Amino acid sequence: MKKKILIPYASYGSGHKAIAKYIENYFKKQDSELIIETVDLLEFAMPVIGKWSQKINGYLMLKIPALHNLVYKIFDNRLSGLVADNISLTLFKNKAMTKYFQDFNPDLTIATHFFGSSLITYYNKKKITNSKLITVVTDYEAHELWRNDYQTDSYLIVGDKSEVSSLVKRGIAKEKIKPFGIPIAPQTKEKFNRNNTLKRYDLTGNKLICVFFGGGGNGSTASIPYIKKLIKNNLNLDIIFIAGRNEKSKSRVSDLANKYNANNIRILGYADNVPELLQLADFVITKPGGAQTTECLYYKKPILMINSSGGQEIANYKYFSKNNYGKRFRTSFGLLYFVKEIINNPRILKNMEKEMQKNHNDEAIKKLYDLCISLLKDDKSN
């Protein structure tokens, strides 16, 4: 009988979904016999509450990061974490959700959001499902909400070995913690050809190339002061600005490019070739989200981090800064000063790249796959 794997995520931001999709695509390529589904838990949430919880979360992260960070800290302990866990179950465990889990009946659940771990633990206890569970922490710190279901987890996947000791102190058995790295597997549509890609964007390759992720969610224009500072100073640098689906951001940057007669910037909307652009880049400017920073680490591209939303993103930028994979900037002036340093002294980037080469996160998804297959084989033999 074919084994079934469910990968639940919740679309609070894009990272949980992105990692779920990476896992799904990689596993399907390795074994076509596996039956794999990803599911956005918010599709099953109580309509009004689910939408508002998503909007409030996005608003706090983008507009009031200090408050978002406070909420993050409040729920980062055992008691408040359990309260939040019970609230989330109330939000998601309805008839439609129960029927979905019951009908699919996974042999293994790989949760890329803690709500998924809570739900499968609940359904297992109620004998609705009988699934093994792996929780994949999608940032470089495991908040209490990720740890709530450690007793029922087969394994907890974390981004780095530095996280292990603190998790053990909080009661998780060391053998359950797997510091594989955050599992991603970016793919280009065809073999990367640098010269062809340079021609496509009308670039010579004689200057450093910066890929600037500046779209943000919910119409955010928080990156505008940073990109404005770079455009206004007419640096000896080529910039590819990715606005995503944020039309407001794209329009503002286009206006700035026209105002300052900048011919060293290419402004894109939604880009479906991010892996290709990352391979082209010499360095990246982005907010410190777990998935996007890990993609940069995968390609060994130094990261200049802006617009931290507090909470887990603080842990992310601290991890990348501590390991000299990148730097975090609170102001546009600080960013401008450092970019000028990079242009005048490319060795700064080389040193960061050298440190990134020591990190083997590109093996994370293979390690996860091997672990899952081992679990499924054990299940078959029992």
C-alpha cells in the first residue's frame, strides 16, 4: 500500500507555505509512489476569525513590530504556550477539517507550522488519525508554540545545531532533535547560464549585482527609504528590485528611478525565477524571514537584512549576523554606508561567502527525506 504524507502549513506570511512546497516537490521527485498533499490550514479556519487572525498578524509584523515582538515573548513559555495552543485548536478543529484529516488519513505528517502539529496530535489522541509527526521549525529559533507537541513528535527539525542545547533544557529529548537546517530545494527551470541571464536584464556584469526583495506583504512600503537611499546616491552597483505582487511598492520605486534618472536598477513585479536571480546576485537585501534568508544561504549569497518584524525575525538576523553570513541594518544611512564599503572592498563579501560555504544547509532536505523514509519503513515493518 502506498504511503501517504500530509504537509500542513498556515499562510501567515509566505515562508511556511514555501517550505511545505519545497518538501512536497523534492519528495515527489525522489519517489513517485508516495502520496503527498500540502494543505493551508487557514482554508479550513472559521471564516471571519481565520481571516482576521491573518490580517492582524500581518499588520503587527509590518506596522507595529515592537508589539508583535511583545506578543511573541508573552507566549514563549509553557503555560501561555498551552493557552495559545488550545485557542488555535478551537480556531481550526471544525467538521470540514476533521473530515479532511480523516479522509486523507496520513501515515506521516510533516508540519511546517505549529498549528499542523497541534491538530495531528489532537486527531491522533481522538483516534481519528494514526500518523507519525515531524515538525519543521521554519525560523532559526524554536518558539514555545513549536515545542508544544514535543511528546508526540517523532522528530523536531531545526535550523542549526546551536539550537539543540536550549531545547534539551526545555525538556525535549536530544535524540528527537535533528539540526538538519531548514529544508529547501530551489530549482532553476534550466541549467543556469550567467551570460544569458545578464543579457536578459541588460546588465554587463562589470558591477556588483544586488537583488533587493522589497515588496513586503499587505501593500507594505517599509523598504522604500532603503532603496531610495541607494537610488539617490547613484552607486557603482546594479540593483534588481523585486516588488512581488506589491504594486504600490513597484510604483514608488519606479517613480524614484525616474526622479533620480537611475539607469542601474531593474524593477520587477512577481518573479517566478528567484533561484536564477539569486545565482546572479553578489549579495541580497531582504527582511530576515526564515525561508528567504535560507534561500540566500543555500546559494551562499551574503544578506543585508532590513525591516525586522520582531519575534522570530530577531532570532533570524542574530543567527545570520553571528555567523557572519550577513548584517542587519536599522537605518537607510547604515545600509548605504555598508554598501559603499562593499563596492570599495569586495573582500568583505568574499569573507561572508567563505563562512557560508561552511554551512551545509543544502543537504537539509535530503536528510529530512531519508529520515521520513526510515520512519515509514519502520511503520511498515511493525
